[in-house]
Amino acid sequence: MKRERLFTEKINVGGVLIGGGSPISVQTMCNTHTADVIATLDQCLKMAEAGADIIRVTVPGPKEVDAVRIIHDKLREEGIRTPLVADIHFSAKTAIAVAPYVEKVRINPGNFHKDHIQAKALFGQFLDVCKENGTAIRIGLNHGSLGDYITNLYGNTPEAMAMAAMEWVGMCREKDFRNVVVSLKASNTIVMVEAYRLLAAKMKESGTIFPMHLGVTEAGNGDAGRIKSCVGISALLSEGIGDTLRVSLTEDPVNEIPVGRYLADRYNGNLRSGLKNINITGRRAVAYYECADKDRLLLDFSCDFGKRLLDRELDEVELHSGFGEEYDAYLVDELMQASRRRFYRPEYVACPGCGRTLYNLQDAFEQVKSRTSHLKGMVIAVMGCIVNGPGELADADWGYIGEGNHLVTIYKKNVPVLRHVPDAEAVDRLLELIEAQQG
Ligand code: SF4
């Protein structure tokens, strides 16, 4: 499907063009500890080989800056030109220190300082350094990590996300800094789609549309993670919003690339869905597919129907794929859940993990899923770090966050209720708390 593109500024991230009619690019992020140069370099090489257009690494503090510089140099020595992005949370000092050594820095400027005026001053200094070094930036705001300044004005809403981004975008315009990408990720597909639509409209009104990086954050893993990502990202790409993307999965990050590549290829106009026939009566559709395999069916079906369910153009879909009635019914259930139209199991929120993760997130997530599968409709989050995880629990009823040293903190909403629980007991304690609440 060829989309009508929203015409944005075109930026250059180390030779990869984003926006202004350039092909949609695919990003991913290392989950290694960045200070472990060998492991991170090895993962970057695997990602580049798998087709990542842009690779991100976390930079928790100034001591990782040197590691990033070495990783960057070694990649170039290996002949890998894939641009490197530094992911920064909270520390303006780290953002400024790393900017000369990477092609792009991802920041949430609202977190640079508790005081909003100070945060703006630090953002200004950061832009000066990026300008001097030709470094691009991503203003990356997530639902759940907005500052008090903005939530006091607009609540924790898609509008708050868009308004927060617009303030930083405005500062970039004032300083004539145009090497900017913006993202507004959320785990809830309705919130995510609404936030980007509002942002696109507001940037259009302002006269400068910066390219947008799309993603459903904390999408989880397996089929559910892929379907949720496709629903949110394809809803926007199909209406011309979005220039680069990351599918975040709580798996080996190399697995993110084929899903991202599918989305990019589809909305770059290079592949067609296996949807062969569709009958629509009122707001109910019956769809017939011919796909080579189940993986492809899952992607085609999610992109063909996710937006229509999200936007309530349709209320029900019946699928006929040739892979059996049971599988068809399962995919319909998963798509209804990802589109937030019907919940047939708990809703899981899990980050992909990154260099800040100090425990085996993937195993913990599987364990939590297997023990809580009966809690239909409940939102359970499993997050990779105690630094950023708590802020991202906005949508969750319960949260499970590994602290490191085999200890876990359990959250009710975003309030810690049990700290330092040994990981071997943590799921039992979580279930006891949930049962106690249910009476
Ligand atoms: S919440 Fe997850 S992805 Fe985000 S910084 Fe922490 S470990 Fe990394």
C-alpha cells in the first residue's frame, strides 16, 4: 500500500535520511550493558547484518560515554556505517558529553531537571553542542514519563504528550536547529495513535513538521507484542504519519528487525497484504487471506484491521486464513485486545530491556505471564529497571521491577508496595497481593 506522506523536514542521521519523502527507516536498540564494549559491539554487528538502518545504545551516565566512542570507532573500522544513537534519560551532562561521538542523541528534555526553567536552559546548551557537531536529536517523550509541569496543565493525556513535545520543538525552531525527530510512545495503542495525530496536527499548524519516529512502547513479546506494535504503527503509517520506526519486543532485539522491515516495506509501497477478499456488513467484516505462513498472516491481518478497530469503523472481524479455525479465532482475540476493543486475557506491559536492566527480564516476564494468565483484563507490567520503569507504569494495575542482585520491587499502580523481594518468591508475593485486593 503506497501512502500519501505527510511532508516533513528532511534530516540526515549519519547518511540515513529521515522524513521529507525518504523511505521509512527501521531502528532497534541494544539490550547489552554499554560499558561491556565487546558484547555491545557484537550485538550491533548482528543488528546491522539483520538490516537495522539505525542502532541505539543506552548511555546511563558519563562513564559510558567512552564506551560509546569506542563502539562507534570499532563499528566504522569493521566497515559498518550504520548510525549510532545514544539513549539518555535524566542527565543533560551525559547528553552533552556523548553528542560529539554519535550520529543522534535521544533525550526527554523535560527530565533534564526537576525545575522547568533549568531544564530549558540545559536543553539550549545541548542543542548548541549538537549543532556544533552535526548531531541529530530525537525528542522522545513517553506516556508516563511526562514532567509534573505538563501533567498539572493537561493531565496524563495524549494532549499533554503533544503539548510537551511542541514546547521543545518550538525551542529547536527558535534556535534554528532543524536536525530533529520527535516521538510520543505509549503502550496503550489508543493513547499512542491519538498523541501522534495531535502532534502532527500541531506541527502542521506551527508551519514546521519534523519527522516522527513511531513505536508502541513496552509492547511485550511474541505474537502479542508484534500485533500491538503493528496496530499502533500501521494505523499512523497508513495515514501518512511516521518516517522511521522501532518495534520494541521483550526478546533478542535482532527479532525486532523483520517486523520493523515488514512495516517499512509495506508502507514504502513495496509489499502487498495477503488479504484476498473482504465482506463488510454494518461494522462487521469477514476476511479471507492467502498467506505463505502464519508469521506473515499475523502481520498482514494486524495492519489490515488494527486501525479500523481502533477507530471503531469496525466492531468485529471474522478471519478465514486456511491455518485452522482455532488459529483464526486466536488471532482475532489478540487483535481485539491489541486494539483495546475486547480483553480476553490480562494486558501485559513489558519493556524491551536495555543496558540499564540488571536482571533476566525475559525469563521474569515469561514467569509472570504463565502465573497470571487467569487475571483477565488486569494490566500487569514487567519493567527492566528501577530508574525508568516506575515512571512508565502509568497504565498498569500492578508492576514487577527487577532491582538487580536477584531482588524485585512490586508496585500497585505506580506506588511501591513491597521492596527487595527475592526473585524466587516475587511472583508468589505479587499473586498474594492481587488475591488480597480481590478479597
Ligand atoms: S524501563 Fe526498560 S527499556 Fe526503559 S530504561 Fe529501564 S530497562 Fe531500559
